Amino acid sequence: MIKKIFILLFVSFCLLACSQSKSSNMVRIEGGSFVMGSPASEPDRFRDEVQRQVTISSFYIAKYPVTVGEFRRFVETTGYVTDVEMDGGAPVRIDGNWEIKEDANWMNPYFNQAEDHPVVFVSWFDAIQYCNWLSEQAGLTPAYTVNSWGYNWIITWDWNADGYRLPTEAEWEYACRAGTTTPFNTGNNITTYQANYDGRRPYNNNAQGEFRRGTTPVGTFAANPWGLYDMHGNVWEWCWDWYGAYASGAQIDPNGAVSGEFRVIRGGSWRGAGQDIRSAGRGGGDPSFGRCHISLRVARNVQ
């Protein structure tokens, strides 16, 4: 009887650990050089994807985006209130139309989600706070210092800290490509059997696929060659960088424009077209706004 109880407790612990630790399941990405951006010959590319040679130092990045369950632990532990909740709601899509809903937030995105889905309605500032909390939980030095200046938040990044942080845009693309040079790490095309995006709007006039109208559990589709999941589609992911034109010439560990209006988001989402989820595809978002298709994935320095 005691043995049976022990086995049940052990199994329960394992299941709880698996459900709560996905973003801490980090993959070491070995440094190297790659061509960032897309060639002029790539179908459906955007003009802001000018190619350049980039060298990246080794770093860690999570296998998955942060899940609802992981974000819930953060909120329950700290009492944190997200930007969307403080703003009194956000736009959601209902019957093909966008409507502002006061109760729309990470707990209620207006589509079905479970604990293993990527959290949404998380602003860039929320993501910064989550990274610092995760660092503190792990006994690491937080990567970010958060100060207020009037109504503005001033975020500074300690490059030497060993804590969790957002990836830079260059790190994100390097990890997404995983050594590939094609539009997707799956090759020259991607289907809705390989990623969660709006299959009614396929890439480069390929065959249409499924439109799921919401997120899918993280890790639903096959990993890329470096063992990372959901790099194409499901949710856009916040990066550290201000959105802006790429600096010209070869770069080493670039971290974006000095200032800007929007922060970079990468990867495309469940409600985006095939062209949006390409490895080189870029987007930008107001750092204080959370949206139903934006999440985060954590990274760390190699010490």
C-alpha cells in the first residue's frame, strides 16, 4: 500500500513538473554566423528584410513559448496585473469582426486555451517582468532593471547577467533557421500540418489549409532541426530590439535600433498568413499593448 502511494505521488509530481517547467527547458544554441534577412528572390518577402552577415555568440533559448500555466504561476505568486487588464480590455475577433472586450486578457482570450497553450495578451513590459521573476525563482541575476520616469517605463539590460531575458531579433532568427537558408526551416513551403497559421492564406499560392481560429498547445508540431518548437506560427514572440531598419554591413551580436516606437515581434501567428511566418518575417508591436496573437519565449546567456 505504501509503495502504491509512493508511485502515485511520484507520477503526480512528474506530471506537475512537466506542466510547469516548459519555458525552463532550455536548448543551448552554439554560436556561429549566418545571413540574416531574405534574398530579393524570396516570394512574398518585405522590403525591411535586407540581408546582412551576422555572427551570434552561443546562448540558451526555450524549446517552447511561455505557456498559460507558467504565466499563471507568475501571476499567482506575485499578484501581477498585466497591461491589458489595467487598460480595461483589448480587441478580439468575433464572427469575423474586431470588437473591444473589457474582459479580454490572458485568462480570457475569447478562444479555447488550456494550460499548455502559449499565453497571449502579454505586452512587452509584461514579458520583461516575467523574465525577471523567472530569474529570481531560479536564483539568477535578473537581466533587466525596471525604472519609471513619469508615465514611462525605462528598461535597461545588463548584458552580463545570467538571468532569463528575451532573445534579440538576430538570435531569434538564427535559432529559427537552425542552419537553413530557405523561407522556412521546413524548406520552401510550410503547411498547416507543420505549423498553426491561417491556412486560407497560404505561402506563394500554395494549396490552402486549415484555419484553427486560435492557438494550439505548444509542441503540437515537429521541432526545427535544433529542437525548437513553434518557431513558425502559433504566436508572435517578443524580442528585445526596437523595431527599425537593419544596420548595414556585417554585425556581431546586434541588438537593434537605439530607440523606436515599437518592439520587434517574430514568428507569425495563428491568425497570420503564410508569408508572415517565414524565418525572415518581421513585425512590430507597441511595448505596452498585449494582443491575442503575441506571446514570448525566454533566452539566457551562456556563462
